[in-house]
Amino acid sequence: MTSKLIKLTLHLLSFLSLGRAQRLGRLLGKIYWQFGGRAVETTRKNLRACYPNLGTEEIENLGRLSLQETGATAFEIPLMWEWPVERCLGLIREVEGEHLLEDYQNGHKGLLLLAPHLGNWELAGLFFASRYKMAALYSPPNQPGLEDYMKEVRGRSGSELVATNRRGIMRLFTILREGGVVGILPDQTPIREGGEFAPFFGIPALTMTLASKLILKTGAKPLITYAKRLPDGQGFKIVIREAEAGMSSSDLTLSLAALNQSVEKCIADIPTQYQWEYKRFRRTAPGEKPIY
């Protein structure tokens, strides 16, 4: 599919209401689960590994619901990218933990926002970018011709998009030292040079070291956040939480463990809305049995 056709498809889907987009996405997710495929098998393997105490029926039920919620997320993206920012923000019904932003609002330090692949991370980004001068890491899309479009729609609220290269990483350090806001997706598998193994649901997972280094070298305040999807197309709830205290440790091992624990606690709130079809354990620690 060419970039022009992809953009046309996204534009047409943006005419859907939130409720209809979610229902269509869930329907396609349900159908996909029934027919099986790589995403279905990856979801099953992830859930079995992370929830070893659940029975087969429970794993199947959680996996099926998860793929439906992933479908809902996919069909929400055209809305988040094509709707006016104010209309997107109008979908937010509640903000939990807003008081945790007080330190930053008082100008004490930079703010590092950790937004895992949970709920609607595009809306979470819009929420913070609409309030603060914010920078966010992004990976260029595989499809040629889409990068400019992505930068345009994600930056329309004033967010600065920083590429995942050496120059971009240095820019993040500068922003935080100046008291700015940086957003990172903390649960992506980094390249081996940019990560170390740390427990995630008790399994050694290659975990990014960038967030820990940003905190240690700039003194930024780490918060973890996500946009929780409410039932029946009602909208979303922005949740803001303290990261685990160990994240600010100078011991990288402790900091990485705390990062993954922070993500785990968010997933525990809405496990069906986590992106379980992502191969989080694609790199295997020495001596460990491959999951995939």
C-alpha cells in the first residue's frame, strides 16, 4: 500500500465516531483471533510466560479481549491524527494523579514521561503536549513517504519530535536539563547496545537504558502515564503515577528493574489494553529458553 493510499484511508476512517471506530476495531480483532496468525500466537506466548498461573481458558479469554482492544487502538489512531486537537482532548473524561505534576509546574526540574503501549498512547501524548513544551522520541515508519505526515500530525499540538539517533538522544538531555518535558515509550525492545536485561514479569527482558540515564544525568522527575479506554465509547481517563522509587537509583540494575515494575503495575490496571502481540522478549538472555 502506497503512502498516499494509507493517508487517504486514515482520512476516511477519521469520519467515524469514537464508538463506531472502537466497535469496528474490536470486531476485526475478534475475527483475527478466530482465524489465528502470528499476532495471535505471539499474544498467547506472551500471556503464558507472564501469567504462568492462569489456565488455558483464562489465557484464551484474555488474549481474545486483548486483540480486540488492540483493534480498537488501531482504529482510534486515524481519529487522534486527523481530528482537531481540541476534539481529541474532549474525549478525556477524567485525569487521575494530576497533583503529581506540581513539581514540574513549579519549575523545579525536568519531567520524563514514560508512556507504555497501554490504552491509547497517542491521546496521552496529545494531552501533555497541549499543556507543556514537550519533546518525544519517534522511530521513522517503514513505509516511505509517511514520515513527514507522522511528524505533522503528532507535532500539531506543538510537540517536538526527536529521532532515535545520537543527535536526537543528546537533544533529550538538553531539554531535560533546561527543565523541559520528554516523553518515551519505555517498553520497546532496544538495540542490544542500548539496553540491558532486567526482569519483566519475572522474565529477563532487554530493557532500554536511556530513561535511567536521562534521570541520573539531568535529575528529571519520572512519571508513568497512560490513557485508559472507558467502556461503551465513553472516552478516556488519563492516569498519571509515580514511577517506582528505584528508577532514580545510580545502580543501573535497580533502575531498570524499577522501570519494568512501573510498567507492570500499569498493565495490572487494564491488562486487556496492553499490546501483548508485541515480541517484548525477542532477545533472549544467556542461558534462558526462547519464548518465541
